[in-house]
Amino acid sequence: VQVTADGVVDCSVSNCSGKEVDLFVPKLPPCLPSPLTSVTWTLIPSPNGAVALFSPAGPLSQALPKQPCNDSLVIKVDEEGGSNVGHFCHQGAIKKVLVHSKVVVTLMSTTPGEELRTNYQPVLQISFEKSLSENYIFYVSPSKDTTFLVGTPGWPAGMKSYSTVSWIVSFPSKMDAQLMFPTLDQPECTNGHTSISVQRFNSPEEDYSRTEEEVADNQITVSESFYLNMSNCMVNSKDFRVVTQITLQKSISRYLIIILAVVAALLGVFIILLVVICQIVRKKKKKESNPAVAVYNSGDTNFRQQHNGLSDTCPDSDSHTYASIDDSLVYYHLLEKGKKMGLYKESDTLQTFTRHVDAQKPLGSKDSSSENVSSRFSSVQDRPLPDQPPGHTHALVDNEIYQSGSQRRGVV
């Protein structure tokens, strides 16, 4: 045996628009054999009027597969004719539910047949509205950093043909709402189209709009309070049913976005400049690490510097005897000629020659160098000097220098 309670609130005759009515769970006499298991209220609005439901104990939550009720009570809302609007429980984000028809509200335990116990008094409050633009309207105020689900009326069944529903989602400023559609089933329409649209309160245009012929976005971001509107077509087959996930997060300031963009741009420029500078420094170090190439070296950088630019190995000839030859030795015959003509003294000539021999010692062996010096000295002394007029002495000096120099090189 189960005990139930029924009540009727009729506003079809009297003018009770805007008047709030509290719904209580009645107390049964102790003589009854079974506890109370459910309470049903029939709410009748005025013609073309609507019924508004809200909980004084706090916002309601819609029972969905991924959002079950954690309360011990379930509030079932049906339309006239038995069409289900939804199952609701406490501790949610739905502040008010409006239905444009006669409504039957049933309060029951989450466990069928269990005694109806509640700490909420009154359980619900209702009011009657004169008119309503949609078939269903839900006022939603999600909490910060929480995820909340809402489903189309009739879930898990689809919406009735040509029916409309609107969720009025309100949240504080400096917050963003992220919308997703975990479940979106579109019907085949014989007339009209289904519609899903998002429009902010103060915006004349829609921020988002899709029909059954278009692919819905995976995620929608709304920066202020908005309307989420849906409407059904004349359904031929399948159902139009949607579950919407609403997540409220703190928004990022536009100024902060601009600052971050500028910082990112400057960081990119800095990285580019750093790469360029590193390349320049690397090339400069590589260039400095290579030795300078001589003019006549034709790219060979393995040249080893020696004394006076001479290599260690020379061919077998007399050219290795001296590293350099003094001019007084090469042009001795001219000095001798000048001595005979009275331009130089004998002592000057001999001193110059002697100083040259003492200052420049041969690079070869000591014996061979002494023999070569004495032989060359004697050959230069024995060579006859041509007779020339005194007036031509200076004019012939240069020619004699080059001629004797080439001859000397040939002799040596």
C-alpha cells in the first residue's frame, strides 16, 4: 500500500498573475498504515498564461546521464497531456522554470516506494505569468569554475515539433562562458528547420547560429550574459535533443591580451636579432682564426716564415752562401774607379769593405765562406776598368751599377 497526496492550484478563473504560492508536503495522521511516498500538484494558469517554478531553498539542477541528482528528492515536471519537461533536484544553477501550459508537478523520493522526507519547507514556490514568448524558459546562473549541464525539454525524448526553448544565462562581469554540446541529435524535417543560436543581452545580432543542415562548433565562448535559443521543426523522423555544457571561467582582460601580444612580438624580434648577432660573431671569429694569405701565395696558408723570407732547403749552388750582399761588395769596381779618379781615398774603400765583411757573416760553413770572399774580392780587383772622361763619370754611374749588378749575378 502506498500513500500519495494531490493538490490543485487553479488560476484560470481568478486574476492571480504575479502572486506567489508555496507548495508544502502535507503531514499525514499517524493512523495511516504506510508513509507518504509522493505529492502531486496540478497548476492551471490563465488562458495563454504560463506557470513559473522556483525553489526557495536554492537553484535547481536538471537530472541528466552525466549529472545525476545527489538529493533524496526528485521534482518531476510534466505538461498537460503527459509530455515530460524534465526531472529536477536541488543544488544546481536553474533559478526559475517557466512553462507555457498547465503543469503537473510531482515530488517523490529518489528511491521508489521510500517514505517522502524533506527538510525543505516550502518545497517549491510557484507564480503565474500572463504570457510567454517561448514554450519553455529556464533562468540559469552558473557558479564560477563549475561545469553545468542543461538538456532540451522532454529529455531523454526529443522536443515536440515546432516547440521552442530559451535558456537565459546570467553571470558576473569579467567572466567568460564556454559552451559545448556533448549530445546533439538532429531530426529529419518535413517543414522548417531546427535552430540553435546564441545572442548576448546587449547585442542586436546573434553571436552563433546553426541549423540541422550545418555542422555545429565544438566550443563557443561568450564574454557576457546571453540567450541560448533552440527551436524544432516539423519532425519526420528522429528526434531533436541537445545537452549543453556551460562552464564559467574568469575572463582575460583585453588590455592583458594586448600586452601579451606586444611582449610576444618583442620577444620574437629579440630572438631574431640574437640569432643574427650570433651568426655575425661566429663568422668574424672564423675569419680571424684563418692566417692572412700573402699576395703571391695563391691561397697557400702553410707558408712558414724564415729569416729574410728564405726557405730551409736550397738547390746545390753558391746562392746559399750569403743571405744578402751589401752594395759596397757588388759595386766595388765602381768604388775602385772613383779612387783612381780621386773621388775616394784608399783607406775609405778598404774600411767600408772591411766593415761589410765583419758585419755580415755567411750563413754557410766558415771555411767555404772565407774562400769565396777572398776569391770574389780578387776577381773584382783584377778586372780592368775602362777609360772614361771625367765629365761622364756621374752619368755612367747608374748604368754601370745595373750592368755590373747583372754581371755579378751571372758570375756568382
